[in-house]
Amino acid sequence: MSSSSAELSAMRRALELAATAGVPLGPNPRVGCVILADDGTHLAAGLHRGAGTPHAEVDALTRAGDAARGATAVVTLEPCDHTGRTGPCSQALLAAGVRRVVFAQPDTTPAATGGAATLRAAGVEVEGGVLKQEARSLNSAWTFAVDHGRPFVTWKFATTLDGRSAAADGTSRWVSGREARRDTHRLRALSDVVLVGTGTVAVDDPLLTVRDDADRPVPHQPLRVVMGERSLDAGRKVLGDDAETLHLRTRDPQAVLEELYARGRQHVFLEGGPTVAAAFLRAGLVDEVVAYVAPMLLGAGRAAVGDLAITTIADALRLAITDVALLGEGSDATVRLTLTPTATPKEH
Ligand code: AOF
Ligand code: ZN
């Protein structure tokens, strides 16, 4: 049987519930669930509120009680089949006597996959793929990481019109305006790793925390990661206790992403400097670029990105612009470009 319009609208409701404000973006996917009666009534609804808390199906089934017997469970992710921090949702659905399960996105993680097969084998009617794209984009970083076996990488940098990220004397603090800095903190908060190289720590001594307008750190901080073989000097701000910090003693972007993925991280916010950015670009490991372009010229100074081993224009690394925004005004104005690297060179 294919899904009815009642199931479609229940799925829309489940997607809304999954996206409830305040639910963490990771490490677990955000999931919503509606228990639906044959006449289209929503008997109960539930959602997952983050790792360690009940899964969405269990939350909804608890609220439904006996009413779930013979009903349909509509859920944004294939019910899990594993005992992780909590028990398997497949078994919870069976124990509750649910007759039919409709889900959006298949769960392909090796640990949790298999719920649909288990339910079918036990005689439950199962249909997957309903509003699958919506569910995938709801948890875009989680989905990307599961599909690719590594975190999504956003490379952020601030530059002058002539591609400089610091002046000849090394000063860089006010390249971009106040609004752009606020925007950077907003984007940092959407990631679960802020990554720089040992060079940036040595030269700029950044704090790399997410701070509010009053410059206070917010409660949930991304992991700060410094990559590179050089040791970090004692007293560097990144070693303070405002957030956790991890030093990975390697220059290999692939190794860094493998390690971070193994630690359950899904979205890396790469903040430079030029050497680390170049290493990621050369390895094809940048998925999104956010460039803050300030209306100023320096003529000399540190380049925003290091050598990419490109010597002729035909080999340029090309990007597609997905968004342009003007942040701030007057002397504070900065243009934010959002771009995606394109795989194939532009035709001439
Ligand atoms: C579901 N319903 O609401 C969620 C699921 O170790 P745990 O118990 O926290 O499980 C996390 C994994 O379970 C997660 O990576 C994903 O595969 C699945 N999440 N599954 O049936 C839910 N949040
Ligand atoms: Zn589950």
C-alpha cells in the first residue's frame, strides 16, 4: 500500500517536530514521529531531543499508550535496530502493536540500520522514502557524514578586495566588520568542530569559541581542533578552558577528517590559515566556502590561501556562487560570498 495524504501530512508534522528549536544538531540526527489512527487522527507525537534521550518513536509511543495498537507510526528516519545509548525502536514498535510504519530517510549507519527489515519480518507493513529529501536536508551534516564517511567541511576566510588576510606587519584583526564577525560566530555555532593549523595558533592566537554579542562564550561549544606537527606554546588562548581542544599532530587533511568522523563529528568549520586551507583545497576536501570580503586594499601581506600548485588559468579551482549578502553598512560593510567548489573546469 502506498502512503495516503493523511500519512503525508503526518510526515510534514513529524519533520516540524524534528526541527524543534533547541534540539542539538548532533551527534544524533533530529527525528520526529507521529502515531496515526486509520481515520487520520494524530493519536500522539514525539521527537528525539539529543543523544542519550529517548528516540522519537519511543517518545511518541509512550505518549500514545494502548492507542498505538493497530495504528501507523510515521517517522522521519528509519527506526533503528540497535541498542546504543537507548534500546531498538524496531522492538519498541513491535511491542506497542503498531500495524504499519512509514518512514522518510533510510538509516544506513552500520550500527543502527536494519529496522525496516526487522519490522517486515515480524509482519509489520513498512514503507520508506516518503519526503526523503526533506528529511535528508533537515539533518544535512549528519546525512553528508553518513553518506561520505567523513564530516562536511566549510572553509571560512576573511579577505580584502585583493585577497589578503593580513597586512605586511601581520595585523589582521579588523579585516572584516562587526556584522561579519557576528555572522562568523553564528556559523561556528552550527558546526561541531572549529579547525585551524598550528601556524594560525602561533601567529594569531585565536580563542575559537562561539561568543554572544557581549563577547561571552555560549553554553554549547564546538570542539576546537588544531592540526599540524608543531607543538602549541603554553598560554595560547586555544588551550584555555572555555571549550575543549584537540591537537592532531598531522598535516594530512584526510587523516584529520577520519579522526574527527571516528569521534562522531559531522561538520568542520575550517578557519585557516592559508597553509591548512590550501591542503584541504588540494585534497578536494572543501565542500563549501564562506568568504567575507572587506572593501579595502592592502597591496601586500599574507594571502588568504597558500599555494594550490596551479600555474595556468585553465587549471583554476572554480567555484559556483550560491549566495551573496551585504553585512553591515558604511565602514562596517562586508560582502559575504557562499560558494561550492565545482568539479569540472568552466568551458571556454
Ligand atoms: C531512531 N529514532 O529518534 C533517532 C535515531 O546511540 P543512540 O541510541 O543515541 O543512537 C543514535 C543512532 O540512532 C543515530 O546515529 C541514528 O543512526 C539513530 N537515530 N533512530 O530510530 C531516533 N535519533
Ligand atoms: Zn531508535
